[in-house]
Amino acid sequence: MDKRYDHQKFEKDIYKKWEELSVFAPDKDVKKEPFCIVMPPPNANGALHVGHATFVALEDLMTRYARMKGKAALWVPGADHAGILTQVVFERELEKKGQTRFDLGREEFWKQCFKFTQKNKKDMYDQLRLLGASCDWGREKFTLDSDVTEIVYDTFYKLYKDGLVYRDWRMVSWCPRCLTALSDLEVNYKKDNSKLWHIKYSYASGDGEIVVATTRPETMLGDTAIAVNPKDKRYKDIVGKNVILPLVGRKIPVIADKMVDIEFGTGAVKITPAHDPDDFATGKRHKLEVIQVIGFDGKMASNIGEFSNLTTKEARGLIVEKLMKEGFLEKEESYKHRVGYCERCKTTIEPLVSLQWFVKMKPLAKKAADAVLKEETKIIPKRFEKTYFHWMDNIRDWCISRQLWWGHQLPIWYCGGKGISELQRIMNPDLEKEANKRGCGKIYVGKTPPKKCSCGEANFIRDPDTFDTWFSSGQWPYSVLGYLKGLDYERYYPTTVMETGYEILFFWVARMMMLGIYRTGKVPFKTVYLHGLVRDVFGSKMSKSKPETAVDPTKTINDYGADALRMALVYGTSAGNDVVVGEDKIKSMRNFTNKIWNAARFITMIAGDVDWKVDLEKKPIHKDDQKIIKKLEKTERSVSRDLEKYRFGQALEKIYQFFWHEFCDVYLEETKDRRADALPTLITVLTTSLKLLHPFAPFITEVIYEIFKDKFKDQSLFSSQMLISSSWPEDGLRNEEKRG
């Protein structure tokens, strides 16, 4: 053996051997217990980051452990087309060339975006290989694969047929940068410093005024009422009166509605149904007109005089200035309020009314909540069940249509141009001619339209919108296993574990639960294991925008090896808690790999003195040998229990403690005067330790096993062709069972 372990010399060759021997594919023996994980598909729009390395370390160790336990272990790899995020990233690439998607047209844009994702997907898979991911590449899936798409469309059709899908005018969170509606979960909120402006609205009768407080004076041009709380005694005599809208001169009513907070501002608020969710709901209750004064491009509408086509910021300044000049502004004060931002591009969102497609969620949520209550699916750690139930109990209908070109286009057809909204015409210039075709507007759902509409026309136009990415990824577990058509679905569904970050418990896990139960009648996974965020040594979330603290998986592997990175991401961690990783921790795990190598090399040197002729079946007689074997068995039992209970950090800590301190520091020192006699025990402890370490550090353990196997070809301890295919140590567990 070389004096030092050089990971770069071995890791790629070892992975190549694993692939050549097809050891990642599950055993076809139907008698073996199935074990299955479907990989959370990374977004195919860029390189993997350290968060991805975390899921690889955890899911791979689970899969390797299950494989060594004799289960038919399947880990399905895949990638996500990641609709909105990929379109944002790709459009930035186009901007560098001075182009927009409209310059390319939808078909060419889609082709180029697909090519972009396929290149990223290949690079991403190469990174997964570097990390040692033992997934079955023969079963790899992409969320836009034709068979996956077929299932996604069929699920939508079933939802529509069951009355769980509808189209309606609703207030949505609109991103002026991405030019699409967002779901509630795609909006991040934070407190921003702003102003609270107090504006005077004069009574139409000329006998006074009411003062209204607002944080958004630019939307006042679309006001259709002033609202007060019916319990507010200050305003009980003015409900039903009309006021004059400042700067516009239009009459609007004063209404009473219990949604008004008496304590906020003056207790009187302006109602702008087109630009605020609460106002939209209030407008519906009181049948108020909806007047849109901010366009989908984030600028003021083109039909409002001097404020037309200004940015909202420009319009705000001009409107405040004019209110002050004309005596309508009573005062302004500093104020902090919650502002929503697009999760993807960080642009301030605009609440706008548009015609969108929605899924009714309450019927789906109840069954998904019940499944966790009945422990058909267990969430680890259990404390996250409270969060899960809170979301399920307070769920709102899901806006699943996106005004994007990249993704699954809705399988919806309209008879003639009546079904196409004004927004869709704006977002899809190519539709302008199509949208003028004759037809009754009837809706048809399916991959293709009928030959003729019931009205007699045959002018069908496909809805240009795409599905929210989470709609397709929410069907991932059963779609990648070939729902209803494949043996994998029959054998591996429900899957064993869904491992992912706690921050997407509702984004993704809950939606998989809802859609999985709805479509298959079964939960999609028996256990949900949630890992935490990866943070730097200062406690900050790692980010590509902070390269001084971020861990680049590829560079780290080149410098320290995949095993060191993997163990650094597992050691000292527990489910649901954030992972703190820095270079020092990675170095310490690299030092551990060196310790493993040095111990193995030391044993080969001893064995060289006795020409490797050792009986490994010989039972230890010396008390020191018996003592280390007992400690080894205890470690076997403890590590196995921890792995069964998903206590991965604790399991690694125990192996680390045993190998470094009990075996290397103590036992090797105790046997220095009788090394030839102790050689069978040394080899047994080392080889068993390699098996216990393999799920955590697959490369170095496989390399050492290969070296020892060459010397002990005829010994049962080395009967497996490779360590990855060997059996998990069971002696300790059997002895524990005997003791009762």
C-alpha cells in the first residue's frame, strides 16, 4: 500500500468498477424485501451545491446500508426541468446576447432551453458520480420525459373530471420580472421601511371629509370604495355616503366591512379590488368594480393620463407630490410593513387580478393529513408534524397555471379565441391571429382536441400557459416508477423513504402526499426524513453569493476527497437540525480517512512478516483480542440500531470513536509485542469496520477491501466480489438476540 491515501488516484476508478459490475441495480429476486428512494430531482439549470451533496450523503448511505442488509435496494436518480427558475436563468443567458424569448419565438425558445437543461443535467450527474451516488442510472428520469408527461397530463384530466380544477378570475401574486403568476409558496415576505400616507377624501355632499391611511398611494387611482369597520362608532353615520376620489374626481361609496382593523391608521381604508388580496375579497362581497391601474409589466396602465406608463415608484412620488400640492395630503409617517418578493428573482410582487387555473386543495389535504395522523407516513423529526398539519388545516386553492413557455403546457383547448385572456395575448404575441378565430369558447381537456366542437366549429386553440413546476414534481414518486404500467411501481410503491430539506416540507412533500394519495390511493412514502440547511461556521446559510464561506462540492472533492465531504455533512448532525460545515470539519474527516488508510497499511506490513497465511476463522483466545471483539460487536449493534432509527450522525460518531480510539489508539498499542498472533483479530476488526464505514465513506473502504481481498481470496470474510455487495455485519445483532 502507498504511504498515504490519494483519493484522486482511486475514486473515479472505483466508481467506474461499480457501474461496470451493475451493482447499483436492485436484486431481481422477488423474495428480497424492497427498499426504494426516489431522488429529489435537482434543478437542471446549474451546478450542484453543498445542499445537494447533503442529500447524496444521506440517501446514499441509506441505500448502501439497505443493499448490504440484503434488501432489493433501488435509488432512482432524476432531474427537474424547474419551470420558472430555469426560464429565469436561461433568459439571463439570452440577455447577455441582447435577446429575449420573444425574439426567438416559443418553439425555438423551448428547443434552446431544453438543450441548456440537458447539458446541465449531464454535468450534474457527473457531480453525483463524484460524490459516490450509488443510484441506478438505468432508471434515470427527467420531469419532461414523455412517460412522465403522460402521467402528469392524465392526473390533471382526472382532477378536472372530478371537479377539483377550475378557472376563475382571482387575485394572484404576479412577478413583473418573470411575467407569471406565483403560488403563495413562491413568495417570500420581509419587513420593509416605508411610509404611511394620510389622504383626505371629501364627501360628495361637500360637508366634510374622511382621512384614509395607505402604504400604496399609487393604487388609489383604482379605488372603488372607502371601508370602515361596522363597529367603529366614529364612522357609523357616514356609511352609505359617497366621497370624491382625489386627483380623479370619481364618486365612490363608503362601505362597512368587518375586515377593517379599527386600530390601523385612521380606521378607514381605501378599497382597490384590482391590487390587494383583501380588497379583492371585499370587492366581491360588496360587488365593487375592479379597475386595474398597474399593468402586468409592473408599470402604470397606459390609460390614466399623466401617470401612464410610469414605474410604480415614479408614479408614487408624483402622486404624493400632487396630493400635497392640492391639499389632499394630511401627513406622512414612517412605517414598516410586509412586502412580498418573488422567491426566484427577488423582484417585488404585484397583487393583480387575472384569469388562472386552480386546484381545490381541501379535499386532497384532508386525506394527506389523515395519513400522517394514522402513521401511514411518519415524519422525522416528529416535531415537523405540527407544521405539516398547520399548513393542511389552513390550505388555500392552488394556482397551477404559469405564464411561462418552459415546462408542461396545459392540455387545455378552447373552441375559438374566446377562451384566451388578454394577459395570454400579451405574453404570447404569436396567438394574436389565433385568438380572433370563431368559436363558442368551450373548454376541452386532453392531449389533443376533438375533431369538432359541439357548436360545429373546429377552430381549437391550446391554452399557452404551463403547469407550476410543483405540479409535475408533486407526482414524482409514482410517475418515475411507471404508475400502472411498470413492475417497479408494483414492487417499490409506496417508496420507503423520502429524504429532503425541511424548508420544502410544504412546497414539495405535502404536495406529493396529496397527489400521491389522490392518484394511487396509497401514500407515496412510508417515512419522510428531513435534513436541515447547510450553514457556514458563522451560522449563515451557505450561498453562492458568499463565495468566501460557501463549500463548492467539486472543489472540495478534488482537495479532500468525496468521503471527507460526505462524512463532514453527516458527522454530528441529526434530523431537522441545520448542518454546520467549514473547511476545518472537512479536514478533520480527511484526517479520519488517513487514519483508516494508515491502520490498514500497518496491518499489511504485519501480515507481510507472516506471508499472509492467516486463519481468519480462528477464535481469539487472548483477553485483549476478546475485549476488542466484544467492543466491535457492541459497536455493530449500536450502529445498526442508529441506522434503523435514522440517527445517522450518531451512527458515524460511534464508528469514528471505536475505530480511532478503541482500535487504533488502544488495541494496536496493546498488541505491539504479539502482532503476528493478533493478526486474525486485527484483520477481522478492520474488515468489519470497513463494512460499518462503507455507507458513510464508500471509496476508501472499497479500495482497502479490494487490497485485502487480493490477499485473502479463499477466506469467507472476503467472499463478496466488492465491498458494496457484501453483507452487513450481523454477529453482534445475533449475539444480542441470543442474550434476549
